[in-house]
Amino acid sequence: MAYYSVLEVTPTNQGWGADYARVANPLVVQYEGKYLARTSNHQRLEGETENVTLRIIIEWPSKEAAIGFMNDPAYAPHLEARTKGSISQHYLIEGKDDLA
């Protein structure tokens, strides 16, 4: 079953971005993830949330793939850099409809 990472990222320090992408992008592919969106072009249609600079959606083939990516030792220092250099939220969403 597919899972989706939905991230909201607002950098507070720009120094981590280029190195992060250089490592994260091939690791996403290694874990069979697919970027569906990586954009600062988004609009809130309802509700109240903080202003977010970047929204990212990644499709994973399974929960295990998403967790494997997050726990990969090669990713750990880059996750730490993103965490320290941004305000980030990351949600892992199961690709099913519980209300159907």
C-alpha cells in the first residue's frame, strides 16, 4: 500500500539546502520514493496555519520504505541539518480511504 510523506518546511538558515538535496534526492529514489510536489507555490484554501515556505509530497511504495529512508544512516546528518535549519513538519499518511 502506498504511503505519502507530506512536509511543510520553512528554512531559518539557508546553509543546509544544497547539501541536503544532493544526498536526499538519490536516497528517495533508492527507497523507491517519488516526489509528487516540491514547491513554494501553494495557497491555503481553508483553516488557520502558519505561513510555510515549501511544501513537499513524496509517494512511497510502503510504510517500510518511508521509515527506511528516514532511518538511513546516510540521511541522518542531513535530517539533523534540516531540523536545526528550519521549522519543519513531516506527516506520513497511509494511502487509503477510511471513510469509503
